[in-house]
Amino acid sequence: MNTKKLLGKRIKELRKAANLTQEKLAELIDIETGSLSGIESGRHFPSLITLEKIAKNLNIELKALFEFKHLTSADEMKESIIKNIDKIDNDELAFIYKFVENFR
């Protein structure tokens, strides 16, 4: 999943956790509800100013908007592991092997 979509999902997740509707958050950050909807759906990438307003009104640090590893699907994680496995050295591979074996 691309960053725009992950960011949108994260903003939506945090907005709902704050018990805010799209309409209310859009009003608080001074943008149209349709613009916020576009951000949350991953169609639009917000400006830094908009990101700062979102974070401020959700009472979170800006960096929290980009904490979306938990939104990555199992298939995406597997694909990333497979894609990157050839880039690690033997010591790292041995560590990962031991780690995975402990969860079997």
C-alpha cells in the first residue's frame, strides 16, 4: 500500500479514536469536508500545514500521523520480506532465522 493511502487510513483511525466526524475535523482545520475525505481515502496528500493542523486538533505529535506499520496487511509484509531478504548479510539472516523459529 502506498504512503498516501496509509497516511489517510492513519488519519481516519486517529480521527475516529478522538470521536470526531469528518465534518468536525474539517471545520477545526479549516478545510472542506470533501478535502478531508480525499486525504483519508488516499486520493490527496495533505500539505505540511494541514498535517500540522490535523495533529494539533487530534492532540498528537506530527510524527504519530506516520506511525502506520500496523496498517500493513500480512500479504504486504510477506512481499516486503521476500523482496528484501537477498539484501541482508549472513549474520542478519541467521538472527532472523532464529527469531522466526522461536515462533513456530
